[in-house]
Amino acid sequence: MAERRPATQVSPASPAGTAGRPISLRLDDLGATVYPECVPEGLADELPILYSSLFSTLDWFLAYDRKRPTGACVLDEPRHVILFHRDGHILEVLNKSFACAPEDARRICRALFQVMPDVYLIHFSVMFPPQDLGLPWRLLERFDHMVIDLPDSVDEYYASLGKRTRKNVRWYQNRLERAHPDVHVEVVKPGERSRELLDQLIAWKTQRFRRTGRVTYWETNATLADRVADLIRRCGEVRMTLVEDEPAALDVCFRTGDTAYIYEGAHDPRYDEFSLGFLTFYWYVCSALESGARRVNALEGTQDSKTPLGAQPVRTTRVSVLRSEVARLRSLDEALRVWRRQRISDLQRLRHRLGQQARRYRAGAALAGFITRRRARRRSAT
């Protein structure tokens, strides 16, 4: 069990005892201690050890979410450390994609509601069916991460793959090594080169997508590249596949506890014939296994390219936990935003499916490319 820090040790950025309120409140009936306005020193350091989740680390909160924790909740038996960000009547639990049983999540929510009576919504990400929470809730979103549970050795992992996948690994690897015998992988901590390398990755991916009339999420999300570059700078690494000492593929990776993450990868389109993206994914899984990782998280994305290498979907559900049914009425604006976002998401999925079908035909591919270019021009104009 991790050592507990005294409540009087607070981070310099979190003032203690604002307006005469206590730094922490102990709830013996729930086995919980809540720090409403500060995060005790050292608590954030426990997160990677407790959860092995990149999405439950201070680096992710600060770099990707762009939210600084304003408080914390600590549970006894089992030990849980929850950091949160409060904005008025809404409290967001920053921990995401982390193991937490329904009864423990329920204790956390009750403790937070009890200590902060003017909070009536808690945004919480759970990995169990939300109805098991036992509290009023509203669905915000669902997403699946593609996760590979690793065996004890590379040989066992290779043997677990399908016959066709093993054949493809041998075929493309042999072709690549015959054509480029000097191919090798270097792992770098990019530091200040993070944005430069990420921009190269984005350029390769954008080039490949535009050939098929598609748009990458890098182009539609204006802040994503800055946030990911900051995250790489803080805690990431870049695996560079080199041919003749020039980058041929880049993979952005992270390691948290016993879980390895491959956030994004792309390769120079000149190496399409070698299925370099498929190979670098396989090589990374083998490397993670050899380093002692117990699983590889390939995040979201197209399942067709990840399932053959052993990835299976693991669901996370983000919910809004309500203090009471009255809070449901007080938060109708949130319900409307959720409904609107879901309709937009449904429309995007439908458009994606229709685009995939259209690209099977020459005229459909040309039309899809025209629509994509037109949308891109409209975005650049605004």
C-alpha cells in the first residue's frame, strides 16, 4: 500500500483553507477523505502505480485535458486516489479508463456530494455497466479502446495470431528486409523535437487519407496537435523506423505502469507496398512484451487493422452522476448538448460508412474526394 501523506502538505498551486474551510474532511462511514480545494503533495505520484492508465496521470490531465486538478478524494480499502476539477456546480473526475468497482465508485460519488453540497453533477468515467453504479446517472459518451492482453513471451504471442496474420508478418518483413537490409528502429525521447516529429507523422497520415478522399482528425481538431505534442514532451517516446538513416515511419508511444500505449503511427507513403504500418505495430507489441508490459492499448480507431494482431475492444462509459432526480431537471441543458452531440456522431458514422462504400467505385471515389476538398476549403476559410 502506498504511503499516505499528511493533509497539511499541499501543492503550491492549491491554496489551503480558503475562506476558513478545512483542508480535508474525513468520512468514516464511507472510508473516504476529501480535499475540496487542494491536492496533497505526492497523491498524483500514486496514480500510475494504482491504475497503469495513461488517462489517469497528471501529465494527461495537464497536457491533453488542459485541466489542473482542484481537489482530491482518497478511499481506504481498497486504496483509490481520485483527482477532480470543479467548475461551479459541476465536478469532473479527471481519472479515466481506470479499474474501479461499482461499489467504490458509488462511495466516491457519495463522499464528493456530501462534502460539496452545492455540486449536483459529477462527470465520471467507468469501465462497468453504468446501471451497476446504483445512483441516478445520464449517459455522456461511450468509447472503446483496442487492447491486447499479452502472454509471457513473443513466441506465444506470435503463435496466438491467426494463420493469415502470421503469413503477412513473414511476407512483408522478408520483402522489406530484402529491399532495405539496413532497416532498423530507434526509440527516442523527443523533448523539444516533439512537435517537429508529430508534424511529420501528421503530414504522412494526411497525405494517405487525401488519396482516398478522407480527412484526418488532426485537420478537424484545431488544438489536438498542440496537446499531443505537449504530452509527448512530458512523458512520451517516438519509435523511428529508419531506412538509409532516414525516417520511414513514426509511432508515438507511452508507458504507464504495466501498460504500453501506441497513440498514433504513420509511415512515408513510399513504403506502402511493405505494409509498414502493420509491421511497426507488430514490432511495437513484441518490444512492449519484451520490456515486461502486460498489455498494449492501441486506443480507438479502425478495428479491422488492430483485431488481427490480437486487440479486443474494452469499453469506457462517461456518465453524469446526479445528486438526485431533481438534478436531472436542473441540467436539461446538458441533456440537450448530449443529444445534439450524439446526432452529429450518428451522422458522421453514417457518412463514413457511405464514403467507404462509394470509394469502391471510381465515380464514388471521385465524388468523395470532391466533397472532402470542399469541406476542407470551407474550414480554412473560417
